[in-house]
Amino acid sequence: MSVLTPDEAVARAQTAAGPWAAAPPKERAAALTAVADALEAAREELVALADEETRLGPARLNGELTRTTFQLGLFAEVAQAGEYFDVRIDRPDPDWPPGPRPDLRRYRTAVGPVLVFAASNFPFAFSVAGGDTASAWAAGCPVVVKAHPGHPRLSRRTGEIVAAALAGAGAPDGVFGLIEGEEEGVRALRHPGIAAAAFTGSQRGGLALARIAAERPVPIPFYGELGSVNPVVVTPAAAAARADEIAQGYVGSLTLGAGQFCTNPGLMFVPAGGDLLDRITAKLGEVGEAPMLNDRIRGGFLDTARALAGRPGVRRLVWPSDDSSAAPRLITMDLAAFAADPGAAEECFGPLGLVVVYERLADVAGAVAALPGQLTASLHAEDAEAGELAELARVLADRSGRVLWNQWPTGVAVTHAMQHGGPFPATTAPSTTSVGTAAIERFLRPVTYQQWPQDLLPPPLRDDNPWGVPQRIN
């Protein structure tokens, strides 16, 4: 498959939109399954290509490709089941209390062509055939993918495999298209044929694109996942009981993937006294430099790390002797200094942790409440304390989309109950998720048919229910 111009890709997607939205669920499921099978068949080739372009290593990339094929298969199951149509049928009722009720039939249908901006740090799971693409296909939407410049050869090869698999499964031509280039992505976003867009990446880039989507003559939904520092709070009781376990877990989560996950815990609140901070310092000091995705991201990490280390009240605990090294870093400040400096909560994309030391646990809730929106928030505590932590738990949930109890946030399960999103600016659409089966809801819109003849109703709304989807009646 060749790389298309934005106009070509969107025009093809517009042509495919009607037939794809009207395709029976089993046909959409078959297409998604075909893509998953084709990617699996090309695993060795794709992992080698990804490793050449991203420096992530075969073990990580094989795991990520498995996640990618799994989520394609999971969305195939979702498409087949048809629950996302959310069919509601109210038959006529002349005795309805507010007044006679006509025949009303509501369901959710595809919004139309979707533009997906691929991410750099997940070259499979958030890229060409990643979760945004899979969920949009399952909803019945054609997808135009703007490839990420960090892995162009992998994107093109993945695109070729995807296009061939879709064609072999009988999907309409135009259900998938690939474009490249920053200007081309903006042009596609402004194209009147695009009905929604999804993005995973930096706050700066995401907000610029969100503004374009909002300022179009016809604004469209923009689902941006923009990053997070993912605060972690450790209670005094937990620090006393499990200092070594918590230190080990924190260091592992902070440095996983060279700190290049949007869920790495970049901010941690720990009690004064005890040896938890010393243990974290010692364990992080043993972790060496790991390759970062590319030189641009590496340079951004170094610049942000230096800026954070230079803020008032900050001390360096772990810092490489070679300031140009991308080795892990740890800085610390007390709670009063942190509360007085909102800029200290800036995300540093890479292996840097900020540990804030508090004297009273009761003061931490206010500091968390003042944070911008987050993807995750974690609380490490003892079970016996649960009854005393209601206010802190409430604040953590208020500021984030996923709250964790005695766990670390870097594992994001692809499942039905997952929420990967959070209050702004972690995401531009806090009521949605980009991971898990609920991600399909981003690309659907409700339509009600009133008093229409059966032959003109969409299949999910008909009395004979030819697709066999769930119907809620009366």
C-alpha cells in the first residue's frame, strides 16, 4: 500500500463510510480478526523493523505486538456482540402518562471517517493498527492514520499488511488509509470529511491539534491523551511496613521503558522520617542508562530534567556525573516548596522522579487537589488504615481516571473495565477512554427513528433483528 495524500485518503474513507457502517457485525469482526492474524504472521519481520527504528528491544516489542493483536481480537468480539449499538425501542403507547407515545427507536451508529495520530512510544499498540484504529473500525468508521515520524518504515510495512488483510476480508476500499507528515496531518484534520480524531502524545502537540479541531467551520470531537505525572501517595504506616517493597516497585515502574510511558509515576509523596527515600535513592542509583526512542525525545528529557532540578527548593538525590547521560534521575523537595510552585508538577517524559516529603498525611490531600488532571493516581497504604483515608481517596479519584491501591500504574490492561483517560489536561475528553472496550464509544453517535416503516429502519432497530443484537424494548 502506498502512502496517500490527505485528500486522497479522506476521499476514499468517505466513500467507504456508508458501506462499512452498514456492514453486519460479523463482517466487521472478520476484518478485525484478519488484520490480527496478518500481523501475527508477520511478527518476526515487524519486530525486527520496529527494533531498528525505536530502540525498544525485541522482548518489549514482542509483548506489545501481542497486546496489539489481542486488542484487535477483543474489538472483533465487541463488534460481533453488538451491545455498543445500545438499541432502545419504545413501541407506541396511547396511555403513556405525559401523553401518547409514538414508535421510537434509538441506536448508536458510526460517526464517519476517523483520523488517528499514531504515537511514538508504542509503535504497535498506539500506532497504525493500535487501539484507536481497532475501536474505530469496530464502531463502523473508516480510519486515516497519520504515521509517526519516529518509525516510518514500520508504519508503511504495517500499513501494507493491514490493507492486504482488509481487502482479503472483503472490507470496502478506503476503510484504511495512511498519510505521513506534520502538515499533512493538519490538512487531514481540517478536511470536512473527517468526523473525529484521536491522538496520543505531548501536551503541546495535542492542544495545538485540539484547537484546530475546535476551530473548524464544523468542529469535531478530538480525543487527545496528553500525558501525566501519575502521583503516588505513600502513607506513614505503609512506609514503615513495606519500605523495601515500595522502593523496589517505584523504581521499577519509574524506569520501565526508560520512563517513556504516559503512566510512569513521576511524582511521589512520602512521609518524613524512616528510610523509604534512602532506599529509593539507593535502588534508583543502581539502574543504568537505557536507550530512548530517538534523539529528539532524549534531548527533551534532558532539558526538562535540568529545568525541574533548578526550581526553588529542589535537591538532586540521583544524578549522573555526565549531565548528558539519559540515566535515571531523582530529585526531592518538601511539601511546602512543592505547594508553592505549580510548575514542579510538570511531566518529564523519561526516567525522572520527583519525591515530595510531607510531615502530615492530612496535608497531602490539598497538594493533590491542586494538581492538574492525571491519567492515574496511586495510594500505598495498609488495609487497617482504609477507614481513615476516605478524603484522600476522594481527592485522588477526583484528579485522575484510574486510582490504584498498593499497585503501580505502568500496567494498563486491555479489558472491559479499563479507563485510560482523565481530567484535562491529561486528556481532552475526560468522559472517554483510549484503552479497553469502552473506547468504541468515542466513535458512535445516537440517532432516533420515530414512526418509521420496518423496511427503512437500520437492521439493529427492526423487529426481526436480523443482526441479532441486544434490544431493550419498552
